[in-house]
Amino acid sequence: MKAKISFSSVDATSNPVEWMYRLEDAGFQGWEIVGEGLQNVEGEFKARVKEIYETTNLVLSLHAPLSDISIASVNERIWEESIRQIKECIENTYEFIDDICVVHPGVFSPLSIQMPEKAIQKAIDGLTTLCEFAAERGLRIAVENLPSANMLMGRYPDELIQIVRGVNMYNHGICLDVAHANTTKTLDEFLNIKAKDVEIIHLHASDNFGADDLHLPLGKGNQDWKKVLNGINDYEGLMVLELYTIEGGLESLEFIRKRSFK
């Protein structure tokens, strides 16, 4: 496998200082910062991130804020605030980020589900704005497929490709979350995307049982890891293990190392 293995804690209420300094020694090659909660890059924590950036070989990526955020909102003020908060996160973090900022495509509301094409266009408009902003800071935007909950946008390949293809920029692509694809039963479709103008540029990985997005360590659910790892055999970017604890990350690293998927 050519991918670099990175770690991200989806528990934004845990103090990252308790585990971030262990990542490189533990064998991780990267760290994806989740730009909200206690991982919001500002103040003293920004100084800590700078220290990691300057003293380790970790490749840092960024997950833009996702809680209460929707770049597909048809409420203009909510849409503007969502864009503003993501821009602010990028501005505070970009000097430490190697390449990738992950963005969620958005959420349908009771109103926008009645006008889905307008919501999709708002997502495209939002991503265009964010790609322009990110390009000025040397970053690419990776748009993530989401899990099976009905109100989430970009759950299926055709919809996500439509959104990504609608953004007339050069610095964007798909973040394939294989755990999310497991909940929507679309892993094969995502792994076999053939569109020349839509590229998988980033990966997220965790495990579940095909229904809820549980962020379990690799091997603790029913994900077909032989299919996943063979399917990304030529991918050379980051595969981010999105888990609750570094202990789950270490367990997942061992899972990858001990098994032959050929």
C-alpha cells in the first residue's frame, strides 16, 4: 500500500495535547486537525500545532468545521455564516497544512429538500468560493461523501460527482470516506469512479456494521478491508484513520501491518 497513514480524532471534546505528541513515534505519518471544539486552531493551541509542524515529519491536513454548518443552506445568512466560519478556519491553519482541507457538501433542511436542485447549486457556489480562497493559500478542497442519514448531501457517487463537477476550479476533488460508503452500500461505486474530471484526492477510514457511522477501529466492524486496500493500492495520498482515541488508531495500524490483502 502506497498511502500514508494519518490519524484524526473525531472527539472534538478531548484535549488533543494529551495525544498529538505521540503520533509520529506511534508510527503515523500524518495528522488531520478537525477545526472545531478543542481542536480549533487559535491561541495556545495554534502555538502547539506550529510546534508539531516545525519539529516532526507529520503531514498535516485539515477538516473544516462541520457541526451546525451547511454550505448547501438555502437560508442565505446561514450559508454566508457557514462559508465565513470555514474560511476563518482555513485562514488560521493554512500555514501548517500540506495540501488538503476536507469540506462536507452540506445538509438538506425541511425547506431545501423541497428544492434539492437549489440546495445543490448552493453547495456548488459555496465550494467555488472556498476553492478560490484555498487556492490563494496553496490548498486543495476535498469534498467528502457522507453517511446514510437521509438529510445529508453527497451520500451517493452520482450526487457527489455532480457537485464536484459543478465547481469550475482546478484545486478540488473527492475525499472518499470508506466507512460512510459502507453505510450507503456504495463502496464499489466509489472505488470505481472513472470520471476523468473527478479525482479521489483524500481518504478517510474507520469501521462500522453497515448502518451507523461508528468510527470503530479497523477490523471491528463488517467493512471489507481486503476490497478497500486492494482498491486503493495505487493511491499515494493520505489515508486518515478517523477514530475516537489514539489507542484505536494504534490498534488499526497493527491491523493493517499484520494482514496481507493481496
